[in-house]
Amino acid sequence: MNINAQTVLLAEDDPNDVFLFKHAFESARVDNRLQVVNDGQQAIDYLSGAGEFADRDKFPFPTLLVLDVKMPRKTGIEVLQWLKKQENLSCLPTIMLSSSANPEDVENTYRLGVNAFVVKPQGTESRVDLAKLIKGFWLTFNELPNVCR
Amino acid sequence: MAERTHELQKAVAELEAFSYSLTHDMRAPLRTIQSFNEIVLEHGRDKLAPEDVELLRRTIESSRRLDRLVLDLLEFTRISRSPIRLEAVDVEHLIDTIIGERLELQPPKAVIKIQRPLPHVSANPPSLTQCIANLLENAVKFVPAGAVAEVSVYAEQNEAGVRLCFKDNGIGINKKEQDRLFHMFQRVHSTSYPGTGIGLAIVRKAVERMHGQTGVQSELGQGSCFWLQLRRP
């Protein structure tokens, strides 16, 4: 595990949303490395360091996980369920993204222990604001226990 | 007969779930259209011809308008589908909260007077919040240009329960058009005032689910009085 890496792992299947998220991170001058996986199963493989993600220098363990709620193979909610059962990973801060605030999804994800539920901003300005907030809070002020680094 | 009713209820539920998924999924391509155009505009502001900048601006504004429509449709399907639990609601506190959270409902844009005390009603708090917010937002929106909206909120006790009234000094509504006002996509003042034509359909659906009714008394140029009839707790 690379202790110094400040990586954000984004699990998102829509390539346009990936582009927009990267654009927002660049515009907000977020220097952290952004790793992207395209479905829920890949997110689990990345977090476990399994298969193609075994090399932790290339695929550092993230400081923050950003999950899209609707993804193929495994949904964001299924990844969250899996994560919370892993003794050494369950403290990883996780933000759930969705196109709408479906009350059932919001309630389910909070019951599972998500740290934030965010409706994907529709415009670039608010998306950059979100990236700045992520940088300012989760990647600057928030402290993680050693077990989750 | 019971079997037929069950089948119909199932079909309606499936249609509502389908509608919810469809509108939810429409937001992703809209996000792409709006954001990509914004990025092109940002990158090319100095290089593009003014008429091209204008076209991009109109595309962005159209995407925003369509997204507002999608959001209202999502709200309508959510209010139609989600389980609803009725409880005693302190309307006065609820209205104070709604006004406190929305700058457009406060001076200098609007003056809303509440005739206190207001009685408690039997309602679902999120649904009643949505109804009252929609009515107050309409009341302050549909005023003559340059006028400050003045809204009076009061309650009347009657045999069926409580009638909450929202009386405004707005532009009013023609009698002929009042019936269709609470149906989907009906906009009486379509060109001069922005809107999706879903807000009052949401109010009607939400109030029906709380075993109540809604309506309006109005005359063109004389303001309107929208009301919600709800049960006592």
C-alpha cells in the first residue's frame, strides 16, 4: 500500500460523465491522481488489489471513493455493501453520485454508511464548485485512520 | 372485478416506475449537452463569431429548460409513487421554514403575511412542503412587471377539515382557464412567465394522496386565491 498516494477513485460507466468529472478536477486545480474504473466489479477489484489492479504503485489505494449509483455488473450500492463488510476498507470515505435524489437511494446508501449523497451537477460551474469542496474538505481537512490509508 | 382492478393498479405502477426511470436517465445526456456546450463556449469565447456564441447560449438555455422539465416530472412521479404517511403537521412552522429558506419569498421581492395562528392539519410533511412551496412560488411569480408580490395566508375551518388559502395580488386567471390549470403541462401565461406547467399538477396529486382537494378562485387582473382543503389530525 502506498501511504503517500492521495488518489481519488471514480467508479463511473458513462464516459461523458468521466470527462466532465476530470474537467472539473482540472478546473478546480485538484492535483490528486484520479483513477477511473467503469463498473462496480472493477471498483471492487481495484479496492481489493485484485488481477490487473495488483500493482499498488500503479493503482494506489484511494483516499476517497466516488461511486455512481447506477453501473453495470455491480451497482454503486452493491459496491458500498461489499465495502462495509471489509474490515480494513470499511472506513474509506465514500461519496455516492446519482442523476436524481431518489429518496429510497438516499436512505439506503446512508443506512449502509455512505459519507455523502450528491446529485450530479448539470452545469460546469456547479461541478467545479463540487470539485473544490471535495478538495477542500475530503482531501485537505479530513483525517483518516491509519488502517484506511 | 377485483382481478381487473388489481391488473390496472399493477399496470399504473409499472407505468409510473417506467416514467421515473426514463426521466431519471434523461438527465445524463442533458448534462452532456449543457456541459459540453459550456466548455466550448468557455474555450472559444474570443475565437467564435458573436452569432455562434449566441447559438451556444441558446443551446445551453434550452438544455437547462428541458432539465427543469425533467426535474418537475421526476417530482410528479415521486409524489405519485412513494409511500405516504399522514401525521399532524404544524402548518405555521412549516410555512415559516419554507419562506426562511427561499430568498424569492422574502422582502424586497415579496411580502407574505400569515394570519396566525394556523391550525394543525393531517398531512405528509414533505408533500405538504412541496405543495405550499409551489403555491407561494407561483403567487410571487405571476405579478405584473415591476410589482412587489403581496400574499396573504390564512385558514378557514369547515366541516371537511381545514382550508388553507393563499391570496395574492397577481395577474389573475381567466375563469375559462381555471379548470385546466391543475392538469399536466397547462400554462396559461406561457410566453411571459417561465415555467414547466407541472407545478400545480404536483400540488393536485400530492393533495389527493393526502385525502384532500385543491382549487382556485380568481379573476383576470384581480389576483388569485389558491386553496388546499385538508383533514384535521
